[in-house]
Amino acid sequence: ADYVMLACIDDSAELINGGKKNTIDDLEEGELEDFITKLGIRAYAEQQIIQDEQDETSSEPSKKEKKKAKSSKTKEDSQSDVKNTVKPLKESMKTPVQSTEIGHATGKKAKQKHTNLFEFIPRQTLLIKLGGKWFDIEYTSESTSVAQSESLVLQYKALAQKLYENEIALYKNKKNFQKGANSAWMKSVVSTGTLTDRMAAMTVLIQDAPIHSLEHIENLVSLVKKKGSRKQGLMASDTLKDLLLTDLLPTHRKLHTFSQHPFEQLEEKASGNRDARDRRLILWYFEHQLKLRVAEFVAALDELAHDTVQTTKMRALTTAYELLCSQPEQEKVLLIQIVNKLGDPEYKIASKASHLLETVLHKHPNMKTVLCCEVERLMFRPNISSKAQYYAACFLNQVILSHNEADLAAKLITIYITFFNACVKKKDIESKMLSALLTGVNRAYPYAKTGDDDVCKQLDTLFKVVHIVKFNTAVQALMLLFQVMDSQQTVSDRYYVALYR
């Protein structure tokens, strides 16, 4: 195309875009002039004329005459009102102005800028470039923990909403003007295609331009929330999960809300560049909206996890686990969802939840304390079933401890002893729960501070339990007694009598 353009440069025939006439970028006759007129340069013509008159009153008559001659010459040569306003602007920039006049002009500009700070100016081109990960754009990482002025945030949010809506409208217009089978197919498939094709089309559109495709993310969330079609909900859930993990969520941080950005320094960071400021506002507004959609999706997952069909519950549980392991967004809510499934009536779901929580600890050892506290909260709930408490105790006694975690070990021993006393009071000593609790104490005791008071107080009770419970539970009780007495170097005859019996 470049060769053709250069080869035929002397021809009178019009060549545009390598000979392709009537494409999107083809300018009609007079279109550029109309566009310049719409920019509103005429509105500033009077300001320029006033500035010229101020220059005429300066103490340099020779320069004043030159300037008059130049301005009159430009007025004679100009052909349109647009040119009449542009030329004096250039000439006034050439003429020297006294320092007082400069200060006065800048003061006017600053005042004007302050009054028009939140004015919405619609753009004709996209501010956000397409392609790449949205969270890799330079402005997205700008955040602050300092509380911002609420009124300032609200004003910027209203402006950001208008800018974002304008950006989406420009993107849609651009897509509508694009000619080709691919874009037309995408548009029709998203609304009228089969379920699989709709998911595939939405995935491609979101991956191409995530910031401009928030409506498709909303559609996927609504499909997950929609009741009556499990297949549709599960497919939308899997599609959205994959998009969140690969294209939408940053792995190194949580999403920020709109108020967590430095608005008080925004104009300073943008250095007076309106495009840079508006680009930041669009990105921050999108991030806020995406955070809300992710929260809706996680809540919808919890609804799916309470379904009556086991397969649906299992899929929802696995999705929550994958989101929790891969990125920090909504991690507290996801963790609570998985821990709650320890109390599921179906033993397969409860054991699956226990296994997934162990895998989470293997991948993220720093979550150990948080996870144990959450399981403890589940065990002490007033309406919890004994089966759920048993599964929770089984999970806790599998937690691998180290000598640096004495506080956590002591906390676990307190939980075990509390439930141990409850079991003895209920005379429920034949249950599997007692064995699980004693196993947990045995494993946690070496890592706790030596001579733990809670365990020492239970020695008499443990000796009584040894003679009543089943053989396996009795062995666990004897192991615990030996650990406690050996650490204090007081292994008594009573212990050996109980052991030989």
C-alpha cells in the first residue's frame, strides 16, 4: 500500500489508505473543517483580541506597530472564522508580555481551571488503549490508606461515571463500524447463540477489552445467580472463574474501592493534564465496579453451595477453593464458605471441605492461625451439629505445627480440653469425638509451653477415662498422660498400673 501511494503521488486521482476508499478512517470533504469548528475555538477569539489590545498599550511602539501589521495581514489572508481565531493566538505568543500581565493571565487560568475541575468534557477517541492486562496499566497501582474527603470522592465519582459511560459508548461505536464476519458473528452469538457459544463469545470479548466489557461480566454473574438452570449456572461459574484467575484479577493485591485512591493529590499527579487525570478516573471506576461484581459472584457461589444436588455443591466448593488459593480478593468470605461446608449434612462434602482446607494450608502456611480461628468459631456455634464438630476436630488435629507456633498450639489444646470436658460431662465417652480430641492434644502438646496448666488439671479425668473407653481411645489417653508426666519427670506407679491393665 505504501509503494502504491508513493508511485502514484503525482496522479490527480484520490488515493486513501492504499487505495481503499470509503473505509472507516476516510475523511469526507469539509469534515476536518467542521470538526475544528466544533472544538469551539471561536469562543476564545475575544480573549485573544483583548490580549492584543493590552500588548498595544505597552511601552514599545515599534513592536506594537509590527504586531498590528502582522495581525491585519493575517485578517486579510484568512478565509474562515476558524482561521481568524487561530492566527492572533500564534501572534500573541510571539509578542513579549510584561511580567505583571503574565501573572494576571496565569491567575485567571488557575481560577478558570478550578471552577471547571469537575466539568465533563466528552472525548472523541478512546482514552484507554485496547489489549494487555488492565491491572498492568501504570495508574492502577496508585492507592492510599489515608481517608479521603467524602464530598471530593463523590464529585470525582460522578465525573468518573460519565467518563466511563462515554468511553463505553465510543468503544461500541467503533465495534459497530468495524466490518467483517468476526465482529458480526460475535454480536449475534452473544445474544442468540447456544449456551456454549455464548460463553465462548463473552470470554473472547472480555479478554480483548476487559475495561470496555463490564456488561458481559455482569451477564455472567446474573447467569450464575439465576435459578432454574443448574447447567447454565455452573457453566457461567466456570467461565467467570477462569476469566477472574487469568485476565481480571491481579494476583499480588486485592482490588481497591473507588475511595481508596489519592484524590487529594490527583491534579498534582496528573500535572494538569486532563487526559491523564480522566484516564485514572476511568480505571479506578472500573476497578470499583469489578470489585462489586466479584463480591456478587462469591455470594452467588455460596447460594450454589447450598443446592440440593451433591454435584452442584461439590463444583461450587471447588470453585471457591481455586479462587481462594490463587488470588487474595474476597479471601475471607471464601474461607468462611469452605469452613462452613465442614458442617454439611452429606459426609462426602464435609470430608472434601476438610481435604481442601488442608491443601490451602499446604499452599499458604501463613493462613494457619486465621484458618484455625475460623474453624474454632464454627465449633462453638450454638446451632452446630456434633458431626460438624467432629469433622472440625479431625481437621484441627491434622494441622502440622512447629516450635515457633507455641501460641497456636496452646490455643488448640484449649479447644480440645474444652470439648473433652463437655464429652465427659455428657458421659459421651464412647464417641469418636473423644479419640479425635485426645489425638489433637497429643500432637499439639510437644509444641506448647511445657507444663500446660489446662492439661495438668485433666490428669485425674484422663486416668478415669482410660479404664472406660475403647482400646484405641485408651491408648491415646495413655500417650497423653505419659507426655505430660514425662515432661514434668513425674511418671508415677498409677500410670504403669493403668498401662498394664
